[in-house]
Amino acid sequence: MTGPIEFWFDFSSGYAFFAAQEIEALGTRVGRPILWRPYMLGTAFKVTGARGLSSTPLKQDYARTDWQRLARRAGLTFAPPADHPRIALPATRVFYWIEGQDAALAVRFAQGVFAAYYAGRLDTAELDQVAAFAGGFGLDPQAVAAGAVLPEVKARARNLGDQAVARGVFGSPFFIVDGEPFWGADRVPMMEDWIRSGGW
Amino acid sequence: MTGPIEFWFDFSSGYAFFAAQEIEALGTRVGRPILWRPYMLGTAFKVTGARGLSSTPLKQDYARTDWQRLARRAGLTFAPPADHPRIALPATRVFYWIEGQDAALAVRFAQGVFAAYYAGRLDTAELDQVAAFAGGFGLDPQAVAAGAVLPEVKARARNLGDQAVARGVFGSPFFIVDGEPFWGADRVPMMEDWIRSGGW
């Protein structure tokens, strides 16, 4: 089979940042395209009743330790804004507006958003900042800012998230390949084993 | 360093079952003793506000799928009681009563509890059943049943859990080695890398 690996994530999910660093290389290794799918994790939290890591006692301290540990091992910088997590709805809407015109460019934009947000250089919650950032990808910031709030773009971003949650997506990162769900950056190696072997 | 790997778990945690299958072999490979530490995960939930996987929408369905997937890969049977998770307080207290007399026997008992509960052959919430099960380890079931409800045994089980949560333990399985926390069965390989390398 050659179906895509769906990569569901919230730009404000630290573990999604780490998954985003390796997912395209995995896709290349196993011969599968990656379908980048930002969504608002809060959509899932409304169904699960869960809270984000960063607002959960004990887990928030562990996550901060763990993110830095993962970053040191991978040689990455992990320095999101002090008030992480920001509500990345503007970045999510801009992604889908770009995707409507150029899917490959939308992926490069998403990778850039991860890089900039986790370097503390982009507030994904501020549409003006996100639109200006998109200018670095050859897009017109004013067109981006206007496009992100078009009713059809807002609806597409919302509906894709709702549909994902209805299919059982509840975390970030969350992958679906050949109908099989894999939750968490830690599960990427097992997902690769699954794809290579055809499952077990 | 040669300090122990603390292995915190709730007998009713499916992911702890999988970690329990491999943790002693890991300890042998890296030359570290394993300190088996059952506790009531509900103690942590009171602090984090989290709920168990099995009572969380979407996550519960994913976990059921994932446990069977892990079991198939490892060649294990994963068949807990239909009303899983049971409240394993009796099994936890019996563990600490046994440990007070013979720590190695307590580990074998814990491994036996995992094997029996996840084969649907033991209700860890019923002290009479747990005491009878302990009889298979050369213990007197009546002495076990009486020992598990001694005030000092009940207090020890409770206090160890409280102290763990105060140190940041919030999940199952949850490991601490040389002061470094690792949460989740998925993190066992990274913990091994950490121990072998001395950390990074």
C-alpha cells in the first residue's frame, strides 16, 4: 500500500515539534507521503475532558524536563515563548489557506512555524505576526491575513479537526496510516515497523 | 553508579503490564536492581486532575487497540477482566506485607499478579482472592489476609504512594533512576540509553 501517513498535530504541542523533525524522513524511507494536518487540540479536549500537559500539575514539570532532554539528545533548541502554549489558531488557518493554493508550500510553512515558534521568534496566536512570517515564504502578508479569515478557510480548519476527533484523534502528535492509529512522538519507531512489516 | 531503577506502577495499568515483562531483563543488562513499587494511581490523579485511560473517551478505545497490538507483537496474552481496571489496593497491600519479610518473593508475587490479572484469572480488588493466590508462592493465605490489613502495612502502602507523588510520580509505569524521571512503557529504551551513557 502507498496511502499517506496522516500527521495530526497542534502547533503548540511540544511533542509535535519533535515528531515534525523526523516525519518527512520517515515518509521517504517507507515510501509514503505525509499529510500534514494541524488542528486545535482543544477540539479533542472537549470530547476527552483532558487538559493540556502545560496546565496539568506534575505532568507540566515532567514535560518541561523531557522536552529539554529530547532537545539535547537531538541537538535541537527548544525555547517556546514564556507563556507557551499559545493558541495557534491563526497559524492553523494560514496553513490551510496556503494549502488551498500550494500543498508543498504549506508543508514548508508548517515546518517553518515549528522552527520559529520553538525558537521563541513567532507568536502563532497573532495573525499579523503569522502573516508577516508567511511573507518569508514568498507570500503577500496582506493576502495571507485576509485569506486566513475567509469563512471557507475558517470552516475548513474547524471541520477537519472535528472530523479527525470523530475518527478517534485525541492527541498531538497523532498518526493514522492504513487506518491504524499511533499516538505520540514515542510511537514513531513502532509506526515505521508497522508500515514496513504490513502490521501484525 | 549502581543505584536502583525505581519502577512505580499500578497493577491495574495495562502499560505497566508490558513494562513489567521487560524491566528485570533491562536491570540485568545495565547492572541495576529494580525496586518494584506498586502504588494507587488514583493518588496521583487527585493531584493532576487526570482520569484513567479506561474512563477517558477516545483514549480508552485507542488504549484497547494499542494493548492488543503490543501483546500480539510480544506474543503475550492481554485479557484483563471485563470490568478492568479493578482497584488493586488489596494486591498492593499484600505486596508490601510480603516485601517486609522477603523482598525477592514480593517481586515474584508482583510478576505473578500481573500474569494472573491480565489473564483474567485474578481479581486484584478482592483480598480473599489475592491471599489465596499468594498461597501459590508458599505463603499462608490466612496470614496474608491478616497481614495486608495491619495498620502499619496499610500506612506503608499509602505513604509510599504519597511520597512518590510528592516527588513528581504521576503515571504508570513511571521510572526514576539517579533522580531522572521516565514516564511510560515507551520510554524504557530511552531510559536504557540514558543509563548506559550516563545521561546527556
